[in-house]
Amino acid sequence: MIVKFRFVPNEIFEVSKYNLIYSLTIVFFAVILKVTNYYIDWGVPVSITAVLGTALSILLGFSNSQAYDRWWEARKIWGSIVNDSRSFSKQVISFIQFEDDHHHHATKEIRRKIIYRHLAFINALRMQLREEQNAEKFTAVLSPFLSEEEYNTVRGANNVATQLIKNQAEDIRKMYDRKLLNEFMFIQLDQTLSNFYTYQGQAERIKKTPFLPTYHFFSKVFLYFFITLLPFSLLSGVDKAATTWILLPITVAIGWVFHIIYLNGHVYATPFDNTPFDTPMTSICNTIEIDLKEMLGGDEVMPAKMVAHKGILM
């Protein structure tokens, strides 16, 4: 997620170079025709380009609005995961207590196991959404939170995050059966786990439902059709050759503006694609880990707080 915009000309050029090359080619071709007097009777009326530009603006505006809604929904889902992670940790710490002081160590271990498994869940969900399921990377991220036995059990599953929540539910059920939790505590913990399934499903819905491809396709077609007609339309009303060359950078700039608007909507339509425009899931997982380990207390090893790098928070 971009938290501080930096205007870097070479980065802007990198995403715009093909559009600029195309625009320059079309404009240069139109200008050559104009100054060599071949451009006489086949000029494009300005009214046609104006109508097309208006239609393109409406289409791009609607597309960008819908794309931002997807990005904002993704951010709200992960905000809910943060809130319920803290609530879940609070419930685990306050509910799971043994009256007998001799079981104090066992109490801490059970709490730690459940909370660490939750940290494995959020990181597994993050990596699944970003399709970062490389075996070595998956192992490096999840193994510190899980026992070797449990990790070996879940790593082959199609959906590791789902299996981890299932394991949480099984452990909580066992504690309820052993009368270590009363009915109210059991229901509260089970409801919170169900919430995590809800958030996971919402995130997977965004990930697996592509932003309507027709929007991107026709937006791009109409964009380049507009860029193609624009120089011929503007040059149709110009008589002097000197003025003709001045219009060259103007028409390129107009086409570039429309192209940047198109790209802006395109990148925000995919909030889980591990790009600078992504939902900052790694940073969110880092925040949750710090908060939950502080709630556990003791000698937990705290990760370093993630900060933005070059204005980008992943």
C-alpha cells in the first residue's frame, strides 16, 4: 500500500512508456500529414472526439470507483481480522485458567499454543491470497508458530488457513468436554472462530472473482481509439504549420492523462496481488503478532515493527 506518494519520473515513465510511444507515433504521423498538405479532406470533427472522450471519462470513472470499492472492502476485511484477533486473544487469556496453581505452566502453554496457531492462520491466509505458497517460504513463515507434528499435518491441505481454524475448534471443544470451559466461554470462542471463517471467505471472494474483464478490455479499446482520433481531430482546426508542432506535446499529454486514470483503476481492482497497491497484509500480520505476544506476556520474542520502505507498506 502506498502510504506516501513519491514522484519518481523513471517509475512513471516505466508504466507509461508504451502509451507514450504509441501516442507520439500517431501524433507525429498526423503532424507530418498536416505540414505536407496531405491532411485536407479527412479531418475528424472535434465533436466526435468530444463525445468519445466524454463516454470514456464516464466509463473510466465508474471503473475506478468500483475498483476502489474492492480495495477498500479488502482493507475493511483485514481491519476486522485485526479487531477479532485481539478479541480472540483476550478471550483465550481470560477464559483459559486453572484454579490449581500447580497447573500454571500448563495454562500458559495452552494459551500460547492457541494464540500461536492463530498467528499461523493469519499468515497462511495472507500467503494464500497472494499465492505465495512456495514450500520453503511457507515453512519459514508458519513453522515458528506450529509444532512440527501439526505443521506436517496441515501443510499438504488445499487450504491451510481453513485447517488451522478447524484445529482451533477441536482444541476448544476438548477443553469444553473436560469442563475447563463453561458453555458461555465455549460459545464465545466458537463464535469468534466462525468470524474468522467469514473474513476468510470474504477475502477469497474478492480474490477469486475477477473484476469484470469487459470493463478493462473495452476501457483499453476505447482509450486507444480515443488517442488515435485525438490528434486528427485537433489538427483539423489548425492552419499554420508552426502551431501544428505545438499541438504535438499537448495531444500526447491528454492521451497520457487518460491512460494514467485507466491504470489507476486497473491496479486497485486486485487488492491481493502483492503489488505496491496491495492491501498491506504483511504489515497487518506483523501488528497482530506484536499485539498478541504482548498480551501473552512473559519472554516472547517480539518481531521488529514493519515500516514503509520508499513510501510503500506491504
